[in-house]
Amino acid sequence: MATWSGQRTRLTMFLHIILFTSLSRAAKVMFTTGTDVDGVTRELAANRYPALYTGDYGDCMGGNSLFSISKFDAAYYADNMTIVLHMDGTSSLRNESLMMRIAVDAYGENRFDKIVNPCNLNIASLCPVLPDVPFRAWVEIRVGPQQIGGIPDIAYEIPDFEGTTRVQIFAGSGQQEAGCFQAAMQNGKSLSHAYVIAPFMGLFTMVAIIASFSTAAYGISVPHMRMHHAHSLSVFIVFETFQTIFFSGALSVKWPSILVAWWSNFAWSAGFIYAPPFVQSINSFAGVQGKLGHVDGSGPMIINRGEHLVDKIYGRSLMTRGSFNATDPWRYEWGGDPVAPGLPLPGTWSGFPATLAAIGIPAADAFVFGLLWFLIVVALVMFAVIGVKILFEGLAKARLVKEDRLAYFRSYWVGFLGHALLRTLVIGFFMLMTLAIFQFKIRGSVGAIAVAAVVFFVVLMGVTSLVAYGVWCRTRHGTFTITKDRAVFYRSTWRVSIILETRIKELNLEVKPILSIPVYRLRHNNHDDDYPTVHLDQLYVKRFAWLTARYRRTRWWFFAYYITYSFVRAAFIGGAGDVPLVQVYGVLALDIVNLAISVISKPFEGTRNTAMGVWILGLCKILTTGISIAFLPQLKVNRIITTALGVIIIVIQGFTTVALIILIILSALSSRFSLLRNQEEFTPRWLDKVRIRYFEKMQTKAQDRWKPPRGLVSKDDEIKGPTTLPSPHFSVTGVRRGSKIEDDFDGSTVHNSQQSVREKGSDQSLTEQPRGRHSQAGSARSRLSTGSLPRTGRASRMSWSSRECADPALLERPDSTLAKRLSGITFTVTPDDGSSMMTRDNARVSGESTTSHVRPQASYRSFRSQSTSRASSIHEKASTPTPTRETFGLPALTRPSTLPEAAEPDE
């Protein structure tokens, strides 16, 4: 009983405390001076979350208000249809009566408008207003369905509600406007999640960077390394995609609020990573002046342009948001803060300043802010390349990796560092040009304009000079000619295609033209017929691979066109903002022309780069800019419709981002194929066929030979009629040394291979010899036998060594395992029908080569069917069985799955 009595006493005391606290809070819910008219409603407002509420606020009189406001919050509670307003501050007015106009706009329409008298609401601190006397005002207004203007219920659920709350204060008998303050409305849901989405996108960007760098650094043959690097996804395309999405908001149109929030997730790609210390440091340099913590007559944004400025400060801040006591019912979680200096008025989503305001960066700081982050990225790239060099040197010294791992990169790391820095400059070219031109347009401080001018001149002249020098180095040994041709449009299977008239005449193709237009072609004729092609010219690749590596052999010049296109587009976006019609239509026309040129030229060697850089990104630019025409202020399209169009743009750009992520994953997988191209086994095994097809397609694309489109038939073929397929046969055109045959033998089983060479005239043949088990002595004699060699090579059989086979120009470490692995003979077998084949693992056979010519292309599909009979001869064809590994005395292995490192693309 005593226990229950004690518990009952404690429970009674607890209920009394709760009742007393509730009554005390209800008694305290009042104005600074005056009586509360509805304390219960205010208590509910303090404990509930409203359907709509305001965020940051600013002075809508451009800094000329006679009030200094430290608190401005408004909310709408949909359950009891109540609008509340909370405003704190001071004023410089002296004994003036006031009238307040409260207006709520949503999606471009006025939803609520009411004029109230503070005296009728018992707000004694504003009835009348006294100079430098703090006031606190809480206004509660019950509204009906007709008063609120019928805001649809879906508006409370869709992200980034578009609406504003504005309070205008009129003073004196003449009721002149003495103050105006505006805040943006929101419903707590947004597409702006930069702290989550930006790291996620950054992670995939790092995967693309690692995949691209690894394909460029791995290998010993420069043309071979370039070929593999060309098929990895370009980091330039990755950043261009993200920057294109973000700089869509640089057009001078009135954007839907949902788009501005969406673009904030991609601001990091353009160098806009919000950091308060950076912003505060740059503000003074860029000429942004103002005070944080309150909005008053000094204005939220003053740009110092060298003129005489007069500060109009009529009051001072009384309190900040954090000064409310925890027990005060006026304290609530929702609400905003004064807009930061340099940011536009909340609730205005027009042009590039609104896009920057979503991430808290003033428009005047944009160029300096982006430049600083670009310099930080350049420093990170430099340290990353040097760090990789030091890391692998340390691992090699500690013998944790093979001594020849990334041997070429470790030997020429300075060149790789230069390529990485120049490539970073190309990636940031569009961003720097756009921001520099934008800085010229908005003016700003003298210092900011001077820095923008210097960077603009240095970057533009530097990049264009390097581009021009790269073109000159390739074309200096020839002459340019302009030829007249015609572009013929014809109907193919499912689309209208284009072909040049010269192609039709060369191949005698049968085409049913729809129309044709005259075109002029600029062609370069090289005086030296033996001059290597652009991707086999090792000196040119070492100097300009950062520009040309990913383009086709016949489209190596495309980088010069694209740099020009990027600069013109940056000029439209950054400098034509004062004329929105010219800006929007100019960018749209430019993007359409660029897509047409890119589709016709097909510049990229890799399929993924073509899909992303030409088709997906090109269509995304055109669709985004085309839909943005509806946002032009001159058209005055309904804001609900513009919001729906904004959602369509988000869907388009979202699919573009998803496609980019998928291609990054595929690029990482193909880069793994390239890095393991010299390994026999590949896991998982079911990807082995995919790897073979990838290597074969890579070699075919490296040749860059024009093929007639599907559906076009040559008239010569129709005249000749169907031809019978030739009987299977092949001929040996060259041999190259591979590893020795004894590398494939174990201690118990020895396979003997003999090759008869008959030197009667010019006839030679390859015959299969029976295999059997031999003794160790016989095995030794077989390994030292010279019967399989030409007569001129028998004397040198015993003098071969792996050191002599290594090319010192390619390998810095001649004793490395990689150098020893390059010894032996490689047979390249080319059938007379034009195809070619190669034995697995370069068909290692002991012997000496008398022919230095090797055709690098090889078809691994030649060994898929070993039951097919083929005839072999060097000068005349004879019927013999298909050559297999048993033909040369080698043990049978699985189907080949590697691309030999030494095999370079044939152009």
C-alpha cells in the first residue's frame, strides 16, 4: 500500500506540473506588448509542421526599406486553414502609424492578399512605431477556401514548391511604402540533395578517371596503348555531361524552382563546391558588401563599381534565430534566415544568378570561385600522377609487384604528367570561358574583372595555340586542297542516310537518291607516301595524344573543331544574357549544327564515346534548350505548365545521367579486359567470348576503313552474279619470333615437332609430323635441332638469347620478365581470301625468322573449327589439313583469348 501511495503521489505531482506548464506557456504566448487573441492556435503552430512555410528572406525594395528585420517567417497550415506571420526588427520611423499588406503567390498567381492594421491585432510595438524600439509581431489569419485561391493538394507534395510570401509596410498619412520583405515558400520536399548526389556522381567519375588512366599507362607499345585507351570512356565526356546539365541554368529565362534545385546537384562539376570560408573571402575581393544576420537599409547586395556609396542603415539587429529560449512557444523548427550578401531576392528564379543562389554562391563571386576550385583540381591531378609513380616504384622495390609493372609509365611519367595537366585544361576550358565572359557581363570589382581578363586571354590563347600547333605538326608535310562534291540523301532501311557522290562513283553503288546538295571538302595530301598514319606516328602520339587519342584515324582533326564549338557556345551562354531571345535561339541553333556535324563525321573510335558524346549528350542539349524557350519572359507561359516542362527536362537529364553511369561501368569492365590482355586465363570464364569479340572489334576499328552502308549494292556485283566461294586455303606471309617451344613442355611429356623445308626452287610446304614419347636426350636433341630452320639461320640457332630479342627503345629493363616473354617466333597466317589468323599465344615455335615483315591484325576465329581442311603453300596452293597446335608439335590448349601486346593496329 505504501508503494502504491507513493506512486500515486508522484503521478499526481507529475500531472500538476504538466498542467501548470501548459497554463504558463499559454499565458506567455502573447506579443511583446499586448494581449494574445488566440493562444491555442499559436501553441498548435509551435508544435505542428505547416504545409507551406518560408525559407530565407530579403528586402524587395533593393535595400531602401526603413526597417531592419532580424526575423521574417510565414506559414500556412492546411488542416485548419490558418496563415501565421512572425516578424521581428527595428525601424527608423518616428511615431508613425502603419498598415501592412500580406500577399501569398503560388505558381505565378496571387493566392492570398490582405491588408491589416497592426493596432487592430493588438501589436502594440507597431502601434505606433518608435525609432530604435524593437518590435515583435505575430499575425494569425483564418482563411477560407476562396480566400486562399484554391491551391491544389498536389502542391503540398511535389518537390520544390514555387511560391512567395511578401509583406509591404506603409507608413504616414500618405501611406507611402516604408518597407517590403519577401521570402520563398516551400513544403519541405526538394530535389536538391547535393551532399548525397554529388559524392555519388563523384565516385563514378573517379572510376572513369582510373579506367581511362590505366589503359593509357599500361603497355609498352605506344600505338597499342593508344588503341586500348581510345575505347575507354573519355573523362572529358563525363565532365562535359555534368557541366552541360548545370550550365543549362545559365540561360537568362525564368526557371521553374524545381529545375534550379535539380541543377544544384551538378554544381560540383563546374567548380562550385560551397565552402563558407571561400565565399566570405571572395566577397570582399569581388565587391560584394552586406551584413549577415539581418536585412536592413544597407541592402542584401551592393556591388562596388568604384562609385561613391552611401550606406543607409536605419536600424540594428535585435536578435538572431538562435536567441529564442527553448521554453518559448515562439520557437519552432521551420523558418529561414536573412539572405546572404550578393544573393538575389528569394522567390526569383531568373537566369544564372538564381542557379548559383541555390548553392549559396553570389553571382559576383562565380568566376573567382570557379577559378580557385579549378586550380585546386590541377594541383590534385599533379599530386595524383606523381603519387602513382612513387607508389609503384616503392612496390617494385619491395617486390610486392613485378619489376616491370607499368614500366613504360614509370620511365616516362613526366610526359604522362604533362598530358594529364593539358587534358585537365581542356576539360575546364568551357567552364573557364563561360564564367570569364559572364564576369565581363555583370561587371563587378576592378580586381575580379582584371583576373577574369588575364585568365581569359591566357587560357584562350594557350589552348588555341596548342591546337593550332598540333594541326600544323601533322599537316606540315603536305598541302591542302578544296574539292567540290555532293552530299546525296537516300532512304535506307529505317532512316534517311547521307553518302558522298564520290563514294558512289568509286564503288559503283546503286543508290536511289531523294535529294542532293553541293558540299566542299577540305583535304590534305601528304607528299610522303611512307609517312605513318596519325596513330602509328609514335612521336606525334607522345606529344598530342591528349588531343587526338580517342578520335578515328581519319578524324584526328576533330579536336580543333570541338574547341571552337565549345568557345562559341560559352560566348552565347556567358555573354548574351542581356538578350534572352538571341541567347536561347543561338545556343539551340549551335547545338543542332553540332549534332549534325558529329553524326556525319562520327569522330570517336570507341562505340561508347560515340553513343554518349555524340548521340545522348547532343540530343540532351537540343531538347533542354528547345524546351527552355517556353521559359522566356516574353512568352508569359503559365507557371504550372512551366513546372511540368521542368519535370520533363529533369527526366531527360536524369536518363542522360543514368546512361552515363551505365557506360562508366561498361568502360571499367572493358578496361579490365585491356589490362589483362596478356593473360591466358580470364575470370569469369563466361566473359571470355565477349573479350575476344571486343579485341577483334577494336582491331577492326583501329584500321578505320570505310565500308558501304547496309542496303547498298555495287552494280559490279550484280553484273558478275553470285560467285562460288573459294576452297579453304591459306598462305604464310611472314613470321615473327615468339617464345621458345620448350616453355610449353613439362618434365614428363615432351612433344617433338619437325618441319620439313624443301628448297627446290621456291616451293615450301608445312607437313604434320607424328608425335610420340621420347627420352630426355632425344628431347634435348629436338630442342637443339636446326632441321626446322632455313639454311641461312642454322648457324645462329645456338646464339639466341632473350636479351637480344628485347627492344631497348621500348623497355628500360631488358632483363625483365616481359622482355624475356617477347622471345620466339610468331607465325601470322593470311589466307588467300584476305582474312588472317594467328596461332594461340603467338604460335611459339623454336627457330629463326628470315622475314621481318609481320602483319599485326589477327583473327582468333580461325581456330574455332579444327575439322575444316585448308591448303597451305607459300607460292602455290595445295590441299592440306588445317594447321593446329599439334601441327607444330604443341600441346592442345583452349581457344585463344588474348590480344598480344606486340601486335599493333594496322592502318
